[in-house]
Amino acid sequence: MAAGHVETAPSMGQVEFNGYLIEQMISEHELHVITQRLADEIYRDFKGKDLLLIGILKGANLFLGDLARELGRGNAEIGRPPMPVELDFLQVSSYEQETSTHNVRKHIDISTEIKDRNVLLVEDILDTGHTLTWIKEQLKDREPKSLSVCVMLDKPERREVFLKPEYTGKIIPNKFVIGSGLDFNQQFRNLPYVGVVIGPSQSRTVAV
Ligand code: IMP
Ligand code: MG
């Protein structure tokens, strides 16, 4: 370190990233355990059946990749064999008006015909429920055989419309989380764990 500069290390459970201090909430290991358990549940329900996973971009990209790999790997501990699935994606954005009505806009549609197919929507986090409710309504019109939802995280305290996912990774408190696909202003998506931004990093190089 250059003379005339001091650094202070973050405390345990806190990590620096991109000039910010992040408090870890869900470790990489826990995310792996969660994803494996979800793959076990999905296999139990869809074994031997056709299944299309639809990831909701951008946030679900990392989680969908992990989940698809878990399904493809199988789980020797419980004798779950590898399960083939197809993948597709759609991209939406939502914004809140002053009346707190959510409007969802679709930017990219799936390229797969879903009529008579088993569809599993894969999302990073379920918050108010408006986004997934809107997407489900859109896709139902295309007459899939089944349409279910898998979320990595759920913040039920924030729900404004009733929606209960068939597969839930972890229920979390009402905190804004980042990492594992989740962003704040498009930042932090590639953090391999889930955390909460505490504030600017204290260990930036400080001139003295
Ligand atoms: P909702 O369920 O329609 O309110 O919206 C869910 C979407 O809001 C998610 O797909 C995320 O993009 C975003 N979102 C909600 N809570 C968080 C959070 O804690 N961190 C990052 N994005 C979030
Ligand atoms: Mg999202």
C-alpha cells in the first residue's frame, strides 16, 4: 500500500464490492442448497414429463442457469436422475405510478410455442406480485398444459396481489436485496451471493 494511505477492513459478514459495503444475507453455499432442493421438488412433480423453463430477464438469468444445471446434474444423494428441460426467456419492466398501480411492459417475448406444454416461470424475487401476475395472464391466453411459478426469493410482506408460487427458494424480510441476478440501478447482479447494501465502503483508500 502506498505511504500516506490507510485502509480499514470490513467486519465479518460484510464484503466490499464496487465501492460499497455489502452485508451478506444468503451465502453461495445456501443458494446452492436452496437450488438443489427446488430441483428435487420440480423433478418430483415433472419427472418423465415435458418441461419448459421460462426465465424472466434480466434478474432471473443467474438463478435460471443454476436451477437448469441442478436439474441436468441430478442428485445422487436421493437418487434423482438428470432431467432434461427446455429454456426460454422473456424480458419485462415495471414501473409504479403515483397511485401505486403497477404497469408492466414486455420488451422481449419468448420464441417458443407453449400451447399444451408444461411451463415453469422462473423469477429472481417475488415482491408486490404485479409482474408475475401480469405475465401469467399473458401466457395463460396461449393455453399451456400447466403454468407454475418458481421464485428464488419471496418477500410476502410486500404483496399487493395474491400470488403463491408453487416453488419458493427462501422467504426473506422486507429488505431490498442485491446479488445473484438482483440489481440496484443495474449494479451488483453478478455478486455470487445475496446481500443488502450497507453504504459506501469504509475501506476505500483514504489520503492522510
Ligand atoms: P413485483 O413482484 O411485481 O413487485 O416485482 C418483482 C420485481 O421487482 C423483481 O423481478 C425485481 O426485478 C424487482 N425487485 C423487487 N424486490 C427487489 C429487491 O429486493 N431487489 C432487487 N430487485 C427487486
Ligand atoms: Mg426481475
